[in-house]
Amino acid sequence: MTKTELKDFLDLKVEQYNNPKFIESDPIQIPHQFSLKEDIEISAFLTATIAWGNRKSIINNAKKMMDLLDNSPFDFTMNHNETDLKKLIPFIHRTFNGDDFIQFIKSLQHIYKTHNGLESIFSKYANQDSLQFAIHEFKTHFFEIENLPRAQKHISDPLKNSAAKRINMYLRWMIRNDHSGVDFGIWKSLSPAQLSCPLDVHSGYVARKLGLLSRKQNDSKALFELDTSLRTLDAHDPVKYDFALFGLGVFEGF
């Protein structure tokens, strides 16, 4: 397959999967329940944080999270008291438990009160063509308050060679706006050109089969290689191809 043929093939797959039908079976449906910017970004962040394992389980547990936050995640984050936090204790999704959940709410409150919110902190540390350093700085600030050390494992650090799949997916949701109704595009201070592909087992396997990626491990070096390949196909919106890679892997068993 020539580069032109590959681009045409992947563009068709993007068109096939990057539409509102995708929402029905994807965790992105959780933030789509909200209209307030802060509700969208907090619900999306918490949903992305637990986005590993069975997709149905992720969606069900993310719904439970929102119920525990009285379906007003921003208001709960900013105005909770200790009694409110106690009802989060029974929550569990794989290794993310109620104690982690409470830590995340406290850290989110700190981000909004001290750093002017989630968008602001990513914008502050963004590089022209990458947000990987910004992810590292975000994690540092997220846990700069007194924290539960075990909770730190739930946010990956690209500077420690992680592909940071879940937080890169979250950033795609917030920044990318293609008018298809899937990604939100509510963070106007950042550009889709800065995004990195959420690299996981499915997208990595398909990318290797298509010659977009040669490195065997799904780590930060592989992410950089995949990003470089995708930017040659579309420098302005490289991460649109996440829909193609994911769709080919999950829905078509490519």
C-alpha cells in the first residue's frame, strides 16, 4: 500500500467511525450527559481515568461515579464536605478504589482553586507540537497537595516512558473538534495539532500491521514514532486516525 493509498484507506475509516454512533458504545458518552464546561471536563477526566478493561464495565462504573457526585461533578468537587466524601468509599473499578476517588476529588478542587482549572494548567505547559511535558507537569501539580501515594499510579507520566493512553484520550476529547459530535473541542487554548494518539493494544497492533509503527513496546518512544507517522498523513489533526486504528482493531478484528 502506498502512502496515498494508506491515507485514503484510513480517511475512509475515520469517516466510518468518527460519528455520533460511536458514542453509544464508548465511555465518551458519560461527559456527553453534561452541558456545563466544568462538568464535561471533570466527568471526562474521571471517566478516562478508569478507562481500562471491559468497555461496558468502564461505562457502568463511570455512571456510578457520576451518581455518587450527585450528577453535578463540578459543584461536588468545589463544595463537598467530609461527609460527602465518605459516600465515595465503596466505589471500585479494578485497582481504582474509593480512597483513590476521594484523592482525585480533592486534587481536582486544588487544580480549580489554585491553578484556574484543568485547561489552564495544560495550556501553561504545552509545547508547540506536543502535550506530553504538560501531562508530566499536570501530574506534579495534581499531587502537590497532601496525597495518597497509591493514587499516583492512576495518572501516567510520559517522562517516565509511559504512552499515557488514558490521559491522551482525555485530551483528544477536550481539544479536538471536527464538528462530528464525538469529541468536544471545548479547550480553545490548545490545538488538535498538539495531540498524541491514545496508544493501546488495539491501536498499536493495527498501526504495526499498517507500517505506521515498528517499536514493539507501547511506551512513550512508540507514541512518538506513531505521532510522527500520523502527522505525515495530517499535520493539523493527526489524532483523528485514532478512530480508524481503534475501529479496525476493536470492531473489525483487523
